[in-house]
Amino acid sequence: MGPNGRFSRTAVAVIGAGAVGGVVASALHRAGHDVTVCARTGFKELRVESGSQVEGFPVRVVTDPSGLEPVRWVLLAVKSFDTQNTAPWLRALCDENTTIVVLQNGVTQTEGVQDLAPRSSLVPALVYIQAEKLAPGRIRLGYGNRFQVPEGPWVQGLVDLFRNSGMEVDVAEDLTTAMWLKLILNIAVNPLTALTLRRMEVFQDVRVRELALGLMREAAAVGVALGARLTEEDVQRTLAFTVEFAENNGTSMLYDRLAGRPLEYDALNGAVVRHADALGIDVPLNRAITALLQALRPVTIVEGTAAHLSQAA
């Protein structure tokens, strides 16, 4: 909001036109801001499907950072392994007045970003959005439309930025616990759907749930050692949550595997393994899952089965 509580139209940039970036860009456009989407592949209009509704958002789409000027807010919505490739965008869009909101998975969201934008402020954000990129500029939103940030001087600005956008901005009093609580879910649902090429219905299988429980307990032990306040009750509640998803819901890692894109395992199970090694904690299940994900090759789809896997894997 501007002076006297009036709406302040703001120039914002979203780096990354995937599922999360698309949903965030659509929310910012809905709020009335001037939105620039920085993408590898251009598209004419951002379209977001939600149930039977399809809404179009005429955001500005650019594929080259040349000529861009710094903006007040940058939403960084690329996968963690792609962070270094955003350097040209960050150089063009950021200065000492810019705040970068890092919308990534894992427990080290801002790692490496400060070096790319040394004069800007960074805000780690936990994203709670289940969405799928169907094609450039075309996103299917399943559920969830919020993200969490730690307490800080940026909170009111972010709340104002997303006012009337349909997206919630929550403040996490204990970001470490919140990050690890989210991670214990992600290190199970993402790899187990990607490895089996099945959606969330795979967690109806008791043996899959047993494996998920083992993965979660290992991650929780590492998180606790790093200061997260997690208990066995949190683990059991997270495991129970896996069977509450609609069976046709997928995960970002499953969608990436089906699309032949790189998998973000290093920020999930890989992070558990790295922290465990530093702490001297044994995490054999997460180590095995990391090795399997690293060894995967692109999926070979037999003609006629691609749509089946994409819609009902």
C-alpha cells in the first residue's frame, strides 16, 4: 500500500516461468502490479487452469535480460540447481533497493543467491503450491496458494504486495522448524512418485508408506540436530497427510521426470545426506534414494502412453 493506505502499483519481476513462477506471476497481476516474467521460452499469455476454470493473464514475458532495469521486488522461482543460471537476470533487475524473495524447496533457499545480487536483500520463502506446468505459459493449479517467510522488515511490504491477489503471505515464527517440517514431506512424496512414475495413489500401498516413514524419521533426526523442533508425532502426522491427497495429485519431481527435466533431488534427499554426514548421523534410506535419483535416465515413453502417464500416473 502507498501513502494513506492507497494501493501502490509496483513493477515486479518473476524469474522462472514454471509451475510456481506462473502461479505467483498470475497472483501479482491479479493484484494490479506490472509483472515481468523472465523465461527461457517465450509465450503470448500466461494461462492458469484451476478445476474447470481457465484464466488468462497478459503479463510481460521476456527471454533476454538486456535492457531491463532494477525493480523493487524480484520473486526467484527457479529450481535450486538452476540458481547460478539466473545471474544475468539478477544483475539486470537488482540494486540496493531490491528485495529478492527466494521461492525454492529445501532448507538452504538463499544459498548462493547473495553472491549473485550482493546489494539486494534476500528473503527465504516456503512455498505451499501444488501446480503443474503443462506447456510454456500454461499452468494447472491443483491446490494451495500461499507461502511463508520469516519475521523481518520485509513482511508488511510483502503483505501489501500480495493484497487482493488471492495468495496468502504467512509469517513463520520458527522458520527452521517450518523448513524441516516441509522437507520431511518432500523427501518422501517427491522421490517415491518420481521413481515409481505414479501419482499420490502410490501411498495407499503399505510398503511405500513404510519406506516413506523411514525416510521421514531420518530427515527429522537431522533436522532436530540442527535446531528444528520436530517430534515423532510430527512425523506420523506428515505420513498420514500423504494419504489425504487426491489420488490423481502429482509432485513437482514426478512432473519433471515425465517432462524430461532435471530432478531437484540434491536440495531434498541430497540435503539430508549432506547435513547428516556433517553431523555423523546415519541416513541409509535417504542415501539410497539419492543414489537412485542421481542414476535415473530420461523416461522412454511408448507411443500412446504419454497422456496416460501425465494424467493418471
